[in-house]
Amino acid sequence: MEWLTTPVLQLGAVGVLLAVSATVLRMVFTGTLVPKSLVTREDAVAMIAQAEKDRDERVAEACADAEKWQRLFEQERAAHETTRQAHAEDIRSALLASTEGAQMAAALLTELKQRQIEGRHDA
């Protein structure tokens, strides 16, 4: 608990007052906090117009990006649908070939049984 006894932490309200004062002075010297008398109405209108122009440009750019991504999404979805249909067609053709093979095997077995039955009767 020795770190609690440091002078910086013991400043309390005086420390907070010094920090706020330092922040305000820094804002004044960097130009962030400017007195109203230094900003004319024309400057304020120009700054607002510039901010609106910048905002409109960013909104237009964001809309263009959104449209681009929407087109890419539609293309990707169409490609996925084509792939899905091709896969389904491959499975269908494999099942048809398998069914045809099973039918042919069933016909051969039937014929073999028929011949065996005929062979038993002949013997």
C-alpha cells in the first residue's frame, strides 16, 4: 500500500483542478478551443458548408461501396447456386447409373436363376 502514499495520488481536488486547467490550456493553444470573438459568422458558415460537403462525399462513397458489395454478393450467390445445381446433377447422374446397374444385376440374377431352374429340370 505504499504506492497510495505518493504525492501525486494525495493531491486530490487540487490535482483534478490542475489536470482540468492543463487540458483547457492545451486545447486553447492547439486551436481546438477558440473564443467566439475570433470566429466570424462567415468562417462558421464556411466550416459548416465544408463539413456538409465532406459528409456528403463520405455518404456517396459509402453508398457506392454498398452497391459494389451488393453486386458482388449477387454474383457470389449466383455462382453458389450454379455450383449447387451442378453438384445435384452429378449426384442424380450417379444415382441413375447405380439404379441402372442394380436393374441390370437384378435381370442377370433372374436369368441365372431361370437357367438354373431349367438345368435342374433337364437333369
